[in-house]
Amino acid sequence: MKKLPLFTIFFILLGCAYFMKTSTWKGNNWKTTIDGYDTKAYYSYLPEFFVNHNLIITDSTLPYVNVINKQIFNKHFVGPAVLWSPFFLATLEYARLQHKDSDMYSALFVKGIGIAALFWLFIGLYCLWGILKFFNISDPVISLTLFLIVFGTNLFYYVFNQYMMAHMYSFSMLSVFLYTGMKYSRTEKKQYLVLMSMAFGLSVIIRPTSICVLPCLLPLMCGDIKKTMRTFFTPVSLFIAISIIVPILFLQCGTWYMQTGHWFVRAYSSEGFYFLHPQIFNVLLSFQNGWFVYTPLALISLFGLVNLYQINKVSFYSCFLAIIVWLYLVSCWWCWSYEDGFEHRAFIDIYALVAIGMAHLFPSAKNKIYAFASPLKKKIISGNLLLGCGLFLTVSLIQTYQYCNNIMFSYWMDWDCYKYVFLKTSDKYIDCLGGFRDLPPYTIKPTQLVISSKLNFTQGQGWRFKDPERLNGKPAIHFEGDDFGTVLDIPSDSVYNKGERYYAIITLTRFEPEGNSSSGVLFVSDVTGADNKNEYYKSFKINDYPSGKDSNTRTYQYELDTPGLIHKDSKMRFYIWNKDRQNFYLTGLSIEIYRCFP
């Protein structure tokens, strides 16, 4: 039984590796792993540093850069690249020896980073095993906890698919930080302090907000405030920690200096926090990536902290404070839903703390809340907990399948959409959802309305459309057999501000004579240059979900983060594209565009 957690870890790794090979690496699917803004930003450090020997960026149009004093720099932190570097170099040498494709953005190198992800997942889970042993959790419960924290949450998706995002590595570093800190507090061996300090530094250059959370966890490692002070705040301990942490932080500062000539920059200069307006309810319970909605195991796991409170109040308050601080930071971020991700990815970083709560859910000799329960009652409690965890595990795995197959898009969902696709897996639900709801861009002062235009079924004011018909005594545009029927051209002077950010709110009302007769109709926003090439393009289905009813009238609201024009001769327009020439009526359309001030 002592090796059961180790076998569980290897089983988890094999499962993740299997889905990497059969799903993420199948055909050209690997491109989706590296094609994201964040993933390319993290990875770009490696070829630029190790191969091109030059971190200077000259292309200001890259989506992951910012500019300070005309110097362009990568706004994403260097931490993930540091953890990947040994595996990148090994892949580079393998390609050289085997005369493989030297393109460092090819499948070979993406697979090399996948191996790095499995390695760091192993390190994270191994340390999490050690953390739970310090709490005297039994080996079967540890094994179950390790299994659930991977497959019962979105950590699984961010290991086998989006493993080039930073969150899984932040989870691993937090596990290393806690485990080595606990070892040091009990043995006082300096090698554990060195490893703990390395994990602290790496955590910060992976996810800089970690610097607000990690110090909260020092009492958790010791279980006593006085012991915490004696262990971590002696001159020797502080000197060793600082001498390790500062050089690691210098990796980030040195990168900034090479790119901008400044040791410190505000990396996310066009983004920020709304500290006075935390979106705590939305972060936890919204259908737009709400943590407890899409990861219900996290909710019941936090109840396990009640048992931790019965065992050691200092450890409880330390763990609880760290979770609260992290929740506050996430909910104050302008993009509180972290939009383009599966479930709420920001909480992966603290899953080691969630696992502590999860392990304390189950009855054991140390769980005082079950102390007076008979053996039979403990078995009944464990059985019910297993059943509940099994149900939530199933839901999580089905939602992972749905997201990978375009059945569900968790970051712009609402109750109706969620209900429509709940636990649905058949092919007819693929790409069935439409609509779009971006969060407003970060702005330091109230937005400014620059365009407000409503279709009043008379020509002019930038609108182009076919002659309206009468529907129930009111004007409407009949789209039967037509590709394009309504276009709004935006005056260039209104939205030309050299890359300023804009936010559009669109309200559309349509009538379907027959059920789902506008199911394939798209709403399009695009910007074209003087050469008629797209500089920006966004399209989505006008229906949030299929109606399935005849004579159906519905009004939808869409919200788009829209770029401004970067060339004076560029053109912005909004239009409806009836690409399948379906039969429906447009009865209302209004568009408002706001300028934001990042």
C-alpha cells in the first residue's frame, strides 16, 4: 500500500501521455497547442535565446508584445521557458543528430515541450504526495486525491492539450514549495531551504501574482506561528533564501533589460486590476468560466478544510488565507473569467491547496470531525463521498470532451446554453452554440461612446441593405436566398487611433418562420486594408443555441473587443452573412462602439 500513490502517479502520467499522442499530437492538432497568444509568447524565448542569440523584438504587431519608449518587449514572463529549456535543448540536439526538420515551431519541438509537461507534472504530483503524508493521510486516500485533482478538474486538459500555458507549471512549483518547506521545517537541512527558495523564485517568474500568495503559506508548513518565525526568519535562512531567489528573479529582469534597456517594466501595461470592484460571485458561480460551476470538485474539496481546522488551526488559517488572497487577485483582474480557456484556468495554480482540502474530506484517525462516528458510519460517509466525487469526475471528463470537440465554449456561456449542451456528446451538438460575449478591455477611465447606430430600415447613415418587407405590420429584411443583406460601414475617422482598443455592443432581433431556420447565419466584424486584405476578422453564429421552434422571435446581445484602425485607409464594417441562404427575417439591429483607455 505504501507504493500505491506512486503507481497512481505513473497511471496518471500514462493516461495524459496517451491522450497527448492520440488527440493533441494527431495530425496537425499540435498546432492548436502553440498557436495561442500566450503559448507563443512563452515559447518564443527559447529559439530566440538559444538559437538566434538575440531577444530583441522588432515586430510591434505581435499580439503578445508591449512597447515602452519605442522599445518592444515580450509582456509574458520567462518562467515557463526556463522550465522547458533542458527539454528544448535536448530536442534541438536530437533534431541535429537525426537530420530532422530544424523548424523550431514544428511538431517535433511541440512534442518535446509535451515531454517537459509530463516531467513537471510528475514532480508536482510527487511533491503533493509528500505534502499529504505530512498530514498523516492514508495512502489509499492520497492515491484517490491525486487521481481526482488531475482527472476531476481542468488540470487534465492543461496537461494533455494546452500544456504550453503557464498554469500547470505554477501548480507544480507550488507543490515543490510546500513540500520542501515542510521538509525544512522538520529537518532544518539547508538543501530543502535551497529547493524551497528555487521554487519560490520560479513561481514568481511563471506567475508574478504568486508573490502575494506564497508567503501566506509559511505557517502551513510549520503548523505553528512561533516555529514559523524560528524556521524561516533567522538571519541564516533569510540570507540563503534571498541569495537563491534574487538570481532567479534576475532572469526576468535581465530579459527586460536586453529588450528595453530597463531592469523593471510594467509588463502588462495595457491591462490591470480593478481592486475596488472584485468579481467574486462571477468568478465562482458565473456560467462564464465560474470555478464552482465547471469544477464542482473544488467546491466540495474546500469543505475538507473544516477537518484541517479541527486538526491544526494555524495550518487552516494559512491555507484559507492563501486561497482568499488568490481568489481576490483573480476576481480583480480586468479579465476575471480568463476568457479563452477551459473552465477557470487561473485556479489550477492553487490546486495543491485544493488537494489538501480534498484529502481531509475522507474519514481518518486524524479527522476529529469523524471521531465519534462508528466504523459503519465512516464507511457510509466514505461511500457517499466516493459516489459524489465519481459523479463530479464524470461531469468534468464529459465537459473536457465537449470542449475539445467544440460542443461547449465555457467562457461565453449562460444558463440557457449550458443547459442545452449539458452532458451532450453526440455529433449533432458539435458547433451548435453561437453568440459571443467578450469582457470589456481594461480601461483606466470610463469608456467613450464613439458610434451609436440603429437600423431604421431607411437608407443612409452607413447602412446598406436590400429593400425591407412587412412582417406583422412592421418593416423587416427577408434573407431567404440571399448571402448578404445588411452591412454597416463604420466611418474611418471615428475609430482610427493607431491601435486603440474599442468595445462593440450589438443587439439583434430575428424572426424564424421555421425552427432553426437561421441556425447557420453568421454575424461578422472585419477590418480590411487598402489592398482589400483582412486586418481583423471575427464571425459567430447569431443564435446562442438552436431554437427548435416555428414562428420564433428572439433578441440577442453580443459584446466584442474590437481593435481600432491602424491605417487611415482601412475600413471597418459589421454585416450578416447568410452563407447557407436560409429563410429568416431581421427585425432589429443596433450597434454601439466604445473607445477604451488602457
